[in-house]
Amino acid sequence: MPMNRRALIRSTAAAIVPVIGGFPLIGRAANRAYTYGGSAWLGHYSAYIAIKTGIFSKKGLEIKWQSFPTSSDRMGAVMAGSIDLAGTGVVSSLALMAAGASQFKVIATPNNFGRAEGLLVRSSVTNIAQLKGKKIGVTFASSTHVLVLDLLKQAGMNPDTDVSLINLPAPNLLSAYQGNQIDAAAAWTPSFDRIKALPNTRVLADDTSFSLYKEYSITPGPDVLLATTKLTKEDPAAIKTFLQGIFEANAMLTNAPEEAAKVLIEITGLTLEEQVNTIKQTGWYNAEQQRSLLVAPGSFVTGMQKLAEMLVSLKQIDKAPVVRNWLDASYL
């Protein structure tokens, strides 16, 4: 049976996930060492490249990579103080903001994507209405969860009675779909690409079908980069250096996608061609664009606020937080 959606997203705010390998935040000298929480999702490409190519270390900053299956797990580690920096889909962080969490700050958004996640169905399905009575596999408290809820709302369907939403970790969606345990799958890359490549499968809708994308060019769960509040107080210079490395990696993704792809396939498992295509269909922000998005006029922050309000209407959170209260753009 599908789990209670509100209960699950609320659980993000209470999650305290013990993580092995975090670095202490005191006594840093020479190359300062911190832990970044990521995954194979494209929102973490910049950090992974900056780690693997030595961009960070050349700037005197050692970043250790730690992988998490979902944004909710990663945010649990942020809340527990087990990692210092992280990338996440904004849905998990908005849930924590709504609960009044003060352990983190949003410091940047690394990219803009619209076709790297979506709802995958059998080829015979041509519209959302045809999924009535069907099982949809989706990772709860994620961007794809919000996408599915919005698509159902647009189609005038009730997510509690018209379909069965099955909560599955992202890595399990492929096997569940292949084994006919679910009729449709809402996934992000690389799972999205792997399911899409299966016979008799098509993309019914991607993020460009999301209500707010049409009006504000914002996806169901845009990527943000976070720093723990503790780190912002103890080593703000490290955060500035971290973002410099991110923007340098973004330049590589923009200007040398083939070179970047060779670094990334070891974590994503995509073919070189698939990886290059994923990179090319994503916009990678530079520092100047970042300031425009977060500071003036701050269109991205406006979009996040609209998304928070949508989550309230979708009964995912009880109230919309004032997103700007969690934003610290002083490192740009």
C-alpha cells in the first residue's frame, strides 16, 4: 500500500542519519578537509569533477565524496552534522525549512535541467488518465514525487484513490519496472536513462510539463548547494573556495562535455554517449549567472518560494517557509 505522503516528507525533518567518514570542523590547517554529500544525479556532477580532477585540492581545499541514495538521506546527514557540504533537490530542504531547521544555508544552485527526469510508461500509455488504477513507482519526498503529484492534479486525478504511488529508492526503480511490479516509474538520471532505454518504454512527461516550469522555468526539485551553518561560521573562506571550484567544473561541463563525461561515467554507469547527451541538455551556471539568480533580481529564489507554496497545496508540507531566510549568497 502507498505510504502517507505527508508523513514521509515530514520524516525528512526528523531524520538523523549516522554517517561514517565525516571530518571534524576544528583544527584545519594547510589543505582544509571537508565532506561533500552527493550521488550519481547530475546536480552533483560539478562537485564530483572538481574532486576527481583536483580542482579543489589545487585551491587548498580537500573535499571527500560521500554518496547517498536520496536527498532525504543526505539531508539527514546534514542535520546530524556528519557532512559539511551537500547538493540536494530542493524539496527535501524545503521540508526542513518548513519545520524550522537552522542547521544549513543554501549557498548556490549549480544548474538548470528540464529533461533529465520524468515519468516513464509502457508505449501503449499515451496520457496520464490511462494510469488510473495503476501502480507508479516513485521516490517519496523527491522532485519526481512532486512532478507526479502535479501531473495528476493537472489531469484532475486523486493520488490517493486513482493510482497507487509506490515508494521506492531510486536505484530500485529499474528492477521494479522490469519485473512488472510497477506500471510506470518516475525517475531521474541515471535511472531515468536506463529505464527509458528499455523496449516498449516511453517518456510520458518530463520536467518541462511541470506547472511552475511553464511559468517560472523552475523544475519540481531544482538543485541547490548547501553548507552547514556551523561551517558558515567557522570557515566561510572554505565555502568561497568551494564555489570557485564548482564554477570551474561547470565551465568544463559547458566547454568540454566529452572530457567531463569521461570523469563521470565511473559514478553514473552511463555510456559515454549517454553521459555527453545528459551534460549537453543541462545548463551549467557560472558565477555571474549565479548572482543574477540568487541576488538581483533573484528569480530563482522567487521560483523556490512558489514551489514551497505549491508543496503546501499538494499537502506535502503544512506551511511555506520564507526561503530567503535560508539563503546566504555572500560567498558568490
